[in-house]
Amino acid sequence: MSGGVIMDKFIVSARKYRPQLFDTVVGQGHITTTLKNAIKQNQLAHAFLFCGPRGVGKTTCARILAKTINCENATPDGEACNECSSCVSFNHGSSLNIHELDAASNNSVDDIRTLVDQVRFAPQAGQYKVYIIDEVHMLSSAAFNAFLKTLEEPPSYAIFILATTEKHKILPTILSRCQIFDFKRITTNDTVEHLEGICSKEGVHADKASLQLIAQKSEGCMRDALSIMDKIVSFSNGEVSYNSTLEHLNILDEDYYFRLMDYMQQQDLASAMLLFDDINRKGFEGDLVLNGMAAFIRNLLVSKDEKVVALLDTVESFREKYLNAAKQIPTPLLISALNILNESEINYRSARNKRLHVELTLIKLCYLQQAMQLSLDENSVSKKN
């Protein structure tokens, strides 16, 4: 990231800080604890299915499991020692006991037959041969069928770990032969803590707000968070600030939405149009503004009720501002505004004049209170009649 001699080979953070032990895996405690216990009690299944979104640690856990069960002196806690010859060869990627197959590009019957033929040979060193098949849902149905028998009754030294992002595409016959582990999205807090740890190791100065932005943008995918951070670090020379992160991620600062909301409540259409012009000049497309405004109003709705305030998806520095603003704005107004924005977003693609389309939406939003008041008056008049 920063520092070091120019000749140093740059390794992306996602690889450099890939966890080497179960305890260092972020946000998947329910899975790592189960796996460690299975190793300690010697109750290992012969086939595992790791499911979950991308970048949450499926392949990482598969590799750690492969390393740990072949470790020559594992700790009492069920972790690999990282020092024996088996662990060292695993860490250097030179172990003959781990075979990784990417089913996305090797999905034919022949690829699986080759793998099944390999399984017949016992490991030369170590106890287990581990086969990790990534994106297993990409296998053709013929390849699945060729694999079934081996998966059901593999030799005692073979362990299969299948990983997938799309569990619903996997045949029930495969599911019933595997022990299934569901990986969770990594929470924003866990991501921020992990990024803080890496920043301190790398000597990078990053404020918490910018790390929270990165964590939000990565949507629970640690690999995305790390590659975004790598990019911003090289872009900003090791100083990660809130503004440089906003600029780099092409995110509109939430302050703009607060200002738009103020104009909307004051029915100040002129200021709203000028603000949109300013946003437009900064290079933000209309659909991004509509989407951002809808997310902003959703956050205001969430801030209204203490029970759901935990779902508020924002940087800490804006939390108080949201809670205060939510008290001032009536709920029906927010719901009607969301409806207008949602409809506008759906029709945005087919609109010929995109800018005019967004401006019309702003006009509707600015006169929304008046429109609601009129319909209320009409209702009361018709009731009197």
C-alpha cells in the first residue's frame, strides 16, 4: 500500500491479509466454531457445501480447513500451527493435498471424470486430500451425475468442499450428500474494524467516516471493501479522507439530500432546481440522484421509530442529523415522496430528456405538501356534501 522500496512487489490487500487461521476469519464465527469443534472431536463430514454471497470467506475457510486437518501438530483449540512442513507448504501454495477446481470454467463431464480418477490415489504425505470446487452450481447436470457416486462414498482420505453463491441452483441429490454451511454477509461494523486493523499495519491514515463509506459501498463483501480501499489509498497517497472517498466512489454527500429535503418542505422550487444543476455539473447522473434521494428518505423513515433505528444505513456523523430531521417531517409526506421517486426511477430509462424527467420529479416533490393538503380539503368537502 504505502511505504516500502519501489521494487517491492505490490500484493492486493485481499490476498495479503487473507486469513490463515479460523480465528482471523471476519464475521463467520458460527461456521468457524463448528468446523473447529468437528476437527477437535474428529467428526469431519466427507463433503461440505459452503454457500453465501461473494467475498465473505467461503474459499478462505475451505483452505483453512484443508490446512488444519493436515497439520502435524494442531493446537488444542483446533487451529493449525502454521509452522510444520505441511502448513508451510499450504501457505506457500505448494501443497499436493489441496486441489482447487473452478467449476465456472471446468464444468464438463470430462473435467469431473479427471477429478474422480485423481481421488483414487491416496495422499503421499498428510492425512487428507481436499478438493475445493468453486462456483459448483456451474457444473452441467451430466457432470453433477458423474460426481454423485464419488461424493456419496469417497475414500476415507478424501474431503470435498463445494462452494457456491447460488445454492438454489444445486440439485437436491447433491445437497443431501453434503453438510451445508450458510455464510452471512459481513456487517458494516465488522468490515470497518477489519479495515482499521489493516490501516494501522500499513501506516495508512483513514478517518472512521471514510471507512464506513467503503464498508457501505461493499455491501457485506470483504473482498470488495479491500479492493476499494487499495484504490483509494493509491489515489490519495496513503491519506484516506471522507471527501476523497466520496469523490472516488462517486457518491453524493448526504448533505445535498438534507438540503433538497429543506427546499421541498419550504416549497422552494428555484433553490431545488439550482441545487440539482450544481449536482449535475459535478458529474452525477439523474438516476443516481433519484436513487440516492429515495435511500435518504428511507433512512428518515427508519429514524422515526426507535425499534428500527438500528437499520439506519449511514455514516456515524450523520446519525444525529437524521434523527432530528425525522422528528420534523410527517410520515405521510415521506411515504408519498418515496412513491414519486420510485415511479420516477422506473420511468427514468425510457425518458427521452433525462434532465427534464428529474426536474419534473423535483417539481412534484416541492409541491407535494400542497397537493396532499388539497386532496385532504376535497375529501372533507365531499364528506360535508
